[in-house]
Amino acid sequence: MSDLPPDFLVRIPGCAPRRHASGGSPLWTFTPASSPRGTILFFYHRTAFDAFTAHVIERLTGRGFAVAVPDLFHDIDPSLDPDEKKAQLVDDQIIARAADAVGILGSPEFGGHRSHPATLGFCMGGRLAFLAAAAGTGVSRACCFYGGDLNRAWHGDASPIERVSAGIPDIQLHRGVRDSHATEKQQHAAVQAIDAVGGNAEAVTYAGARHAFANPFASERHHTRATAQAWSSALRFLEEAV
């Protein structure tokens, strides 16, 4: 438990975190009070286990989901700032950790209802959720909030969009019209790539919303109406997986 920040833990008092070994880095699981209806593999944003991550976990467990979070920064120098940590992430390593997490969630320890988790992420995590789906890690569907760099590889040869192939699970993409990071061009290219292999993509845009619009702790970017609409759509999409 000591690997999680104390100020993070106090925000999720009823979620019973557990640590599991996963490819050399921890996989943290958080469970609701009642028997879970399914599991979400959640990729955090660049500031990792912070108030927003706790907010998302609390929201998902409140809907009856168990939440599994790979700690992708665990083996990166903690003195680095979030952007420096993010710059060290390698796509192939992330794919391996996502596949390992899916395997752990399908083990007898967790029961069969968690063997094919949906995945969700915001910002950096939105890109990683898309990557996990495109690379065939075993997730059942992916909900991606304003993930940038979908058209750029991180220390590799193939971007998330270039990894899209037949059999890709359903993907839902959210972005604000005013988002200059997760651009309309990237979203359109992602949808085209998914359509080209016979997959299903749902792309949703929100008028007036900027990057990170769903983060209530980023007051200069938070867009209340877009957040409410996006969460409603995302929960519907995720609940269709169980």
C-alpha cells in the first residue's frame, strides 16, 4: 500500500486497493463494496495517482465496476517531472503491460467476469487505451478521452493508428472542439483506420470544450456541460461490455 500516495488514498476510502505483480511493475485494483459487475483497465494521465485519478476510480466503482490501474511510472525516476516521465514510455512495453494486466484479470483469483476488461483513459491515458485496443491486448472495448499522439509512435516504428487491424474492439473517442492536442485530424484518421478494417468507432466532439475538459481539478479547462454529456456517453458504452 505504501507505493500509493497518502493524499490519493484518502480520496478513495471505500475502494479496497490491492497490489499485484505485473511484468515488473504493479497493477493496482480497486473494488466496489458489492460484487463487481465487470472490470475497467484504466490508464492514468501524466500526473498519475492524483485527485483526478481518484475521482475516476471513485466514479467507476460507484457504478459497480472493479478498476485495474497499471503503474506505468513505477520504474521511472520519481524525481522527474510528469512530462519527463511520459517521454520515457515505450509503446511496446505499454502493450506488454496491458496484455499482462488482462491476463491477471482473467486468472482464477479474479473470476471469469473480469477476463475481458474494457479500457478507459484520459489525455495520455486516452492514447494508451486506444493503443491497448489497436494492439490486440485482449480488452473488450476502449473509451478514449482526448488522447493525442495517435499518429505518432513512442520509441517504436508504428503509431497507435498504424497498429489498427481487423478484429479491433469497439472504440469510443471524445474530444473538445477547441482541443489543439487531440486534434480533429487525428480523430478523423483514427476513425478512418478503424472503418477500413471493419471495426466500429464512435467519435464524439463537444462544442466549446478544450483539452482536459473532463477534469474538475483543472478549473481553467473544465467544461461542466461537456463533462456531463461525455460521462453519460462513456458509462453507457462501458456498461454495454458487461
